[in-house]
Amino acid sequence: MSESPLTSASQKALTQEITKRRSFAIISHPDAGKTTLTERILRAGGAIQMAGNVRAKGERRRTRSDWMGIERDRGISVVTSVMTFEYGGCIFNLLDTPGHEDFSEDTYRTLTAVDCAVMVIDAAKGIEARTRKLFEICRLRDIPIVTFINKMDREAQDCFGLLDEISAALALDTAPATWPIGRAAQFVGTYDLRTRATHFIAAPLPDDDPRMVQLAEELELVEGALPPFDRDGFNAGHLTPVFFGSAMKEIGVTDLLDALVAYGPAPRAQPAETRDVKGDEPGVTALVFKIQANMDPNHRDRIAFARVCSGRLHRGMRLKHVRTGKQFALHTPQFFFARERQLAEEAFAGDVVGIPNHGTLRIGDTLTEGEDLRFTGVPYFAPEILRRVRLDDAMKAKKLRQALVELAEEGVVQLFRPQDGLAPIVGVVGVLQLDVLQSRLKAEYGVAIGFESTPFTMARWITGQDKVIEAFSQAQRSAMADDIDGDPVFLASSAFMLRRTIEMTPDLTFHDIKQIG
Ligand code: GDP
């Protein structure tokens, strides 16, 4: 490693900075209140000032990401962005994930860059389908989960019942961290089980108020029957502290933030091929988990979002871009706030910085101070929707090729170039990705395309000896393609076909996930 060992004083300062970092994402089923909670959190963190109540979804989303027409038209959040703010002496990075399941690949990649997830549950509906899916992704990575039971200001399920449901549905221990005071329209505050403090939105209630009497009765049950918070269990992802609140009425939001300050996990070690990289190691390492192009009409650029995984990154430093072996100068790393961005003079493990570049950086790339290290865990999933791109204006073939590569590098779709020379095939996990591709090709590149069906429903990366791959490719020419890295991919028309091909080709391995890096 190029870095000389730090003196113990500077190591201490580094560790202190890193211990202050909190990077998290909010996961939820659509409509549970993720957007509202995000806004309240940012407001509590002073990141945005907004008068009055939450604005209509359409209007608010327009202001946030006007650059993407499709998002506006459909009223869904397609983009993963990051927002940095300070609260309680900690630096928070809140990574936004797309709500729609068609963009789950993007969500998956974002979750590689967080240390913790806040799971928002609608108090009337309990665990819903998408909550469960997102939770499972977190579990695969042992990401600690904080639960926020939202909409307590409305008719809700019984609190004990909700806790049981979370435990049973997700096989996850629950430890209530707060308890609601009053229910539905009478919901006015929370009781903090850790500090024993009460928080009211208006004047405190007297002890003989029926809501306080109910609280006292329930607390006996809670404290007698439910497990206390256990930090190790939380850090390992086995136990979730549960908060009750109303994002809309701003009840319970600071309970949640205070808890993230008190015991939210600081940056976790990030797994790499050869070893795990700890946050407080002196050498800088960073992992690119997201690329966004043309984010802002005023800055037509391409931003790579990188999580700093260790050390202190500073503006102007040169890092090694491990995939190409070349040097990469960090001229203008940026932090993103709710509505603006700023040059990042320095950033520490746990922070997410945006790095403008012209296509050098790709999803899954590692930057280091010289070490040949590759972070793992940023995957491509084998798509099950495969469409051939139909170009309306043949004069634009070259432009289309370039645009498809750029958008594939961003992770909008996967690109497969058929070895038989026919038109490119794009692969997606969810059909909305195709709409995004189509509208962005038109808006940003001026290329109109359509899609045609293909005989294929499955794609598998193949590995094995070169000469075996070559022979297989010759024999299967019309079903072979190269992905964006030039890696060979076999396209199958059905599960049956795929099974048969695998059986008949014992010398090759077929993969449904490709690790990038
Ligand atoms: P998302 O789809 O998860 O981002 O959910 P939103 O934040 O957009 O909220 C969905 C709907 O629930 C909106 O109409 C919100 O105003 C409403 N909502 C969000 N939080 C609360 C809450 O705490 N109480 C009530 N009553 N409604 C809420």
C-alpha cells in the first residue's frame, strides 16, 4: 500500500470522523410513507426548509428531478439519489431507492452502499409484498434494520399484533424502542423505552389522561414480555428496534434519528475479493455503485456515485482505477443535498460522493490508493425480459450503439450484442426499464427506437476453457451474445432448453448472476 502508517493521533482523528458516519436507505412497500418520512427526516436534519405540509406527490417530484420526464409522467421515483445532512453530531447519508419493483436491480446495488436500512410499515397494512422482498435483500447482506411503523395517526392494527407479525413474517426479533401515546386521531406522542422520556407534539398530557393510563398499562406488558434492545443482535441483522410514529404529523421522526445517532451502525467492513476492508483503515478505497447521466440540465454530465469504504478521501487526490489500472484524478468530488450539490473537500468512510467523469467509471468499479483490490457484492442479475432494439432511422445506427453502451454502463438496461451480427438485444428485470430506455434515448440522444420480441426468455453467463467456449459458440451461434464487458452469454428460449443445454455441456458453467468488478 502506498499510504504510510498514520500516527496514532491522526488514526484517532480518522476513527472519530468515521464513527460519526451514518449511511442508510429507507425501504418500504409503495404508499407506506417513504417519501413523507424522507422529507421529514431531511427537514429535521435542516437539509430542507419547507413551509406547510407535504406537497402533492407530483408537484414535489417535479421539483426534485425534473430532468426525467418518465418519472414525472408516471409519478414514480425511478432514480436513486443520495442526500447528505447533519443531525445530532453525525453526518448522515440517506440513499434513496426506487419504489417500483421493476427497478430492483438499482435498489440492490444501492443497498451495497448502506450500513443500515429503515423499514417503513403502514400501521394498518402491516408487512406487504415489497417490504418482504426488500427485507430479504437486506438479510442476504446482514444489513441491520430499524423499523418505523408509520401512520399511527390513523386506524391501525394492534401494536402487539404488529410486532408479532414482523417477527413471524420476517423471522426477525423485534424490540420496541418507543411506544405510542394515544391511537388514531388521539395519537399525540411517544414514550422512549430506552431513555424513559415522553415526546409530545403539543402540551404533555397529565397522568390521569386516559391515553397515559393506557400507556402505563401497556408498558407493563411491553417491559415484561418483549425482549430488550440488544445491540449485537441489531448489528448482525437478527433483531430490529421498532419505532411508532406518523411521518405526516411528525411524530416519532426524531426518535428514529436519535436512535440512529445513538446506536446506528458506523461504516461496516466492505467485502472485497481478497479481504474485508475496514472503515478506519488509513488507505482510501471507494466503490462505485451507481451511475447517473444528465442529472441536471445545467450540468450535462455523468456522475458516478461512490461509497467511500475506508480512509479519508480529499479533493485533488489521485486514485487507482483498479479495473483499468490507470490513475484517476479526483478534481471535483461532490456531496448532494436535498436540492443542491457542493464540492466535497474531504469525505470519510461511509460517505457517498458523486464523481463527475466521461464514462471512465462504471458500476462495480473500485478506486484505491494503489492496492489491487476489488470490492464484491455488486451484481448483475440474469434478465428474463429480452427485446431486440428496432431503430426507426437507419442513419442513427452508430449513435444508437454509443447511446446503448452508455445507458448500459449506467445500469439502465443490460446490453447483449448477438454474435450472429443481428440488432442488439436489451435485457431487463422489469418492463418499466424498457420505457426508461426508450424515453431517455429520445430525450437525451434524439434516437427513436421500438422493441421487437426475441425467441429468448433467459440469459446465462458462461465460463470455462476458451476453446470449449469457442466450440460452444460456433455450435450455438444464433443463441450467443456478448455483454457489455465482452463476456459470453447464452440466450435460451425456455427453461427446458436451458436445462438440456446445461446437461449436454458439462464442461461449461452457466451463471445467473454476474459479479461486477
Ligand atoms: P411512498 O409511496 O412510500 O413514498 O409514500 P408517501 O410518502 O408518498 O405516502 C403515501 C400517502 O400516505 C400520501 O398520501 C401521504 O400523505 C400519506 N401518508 C404518509 N405518511 C402518513 C402518516 O404518517 N399518516 C397519514 N395519515 N398519512 C400518511
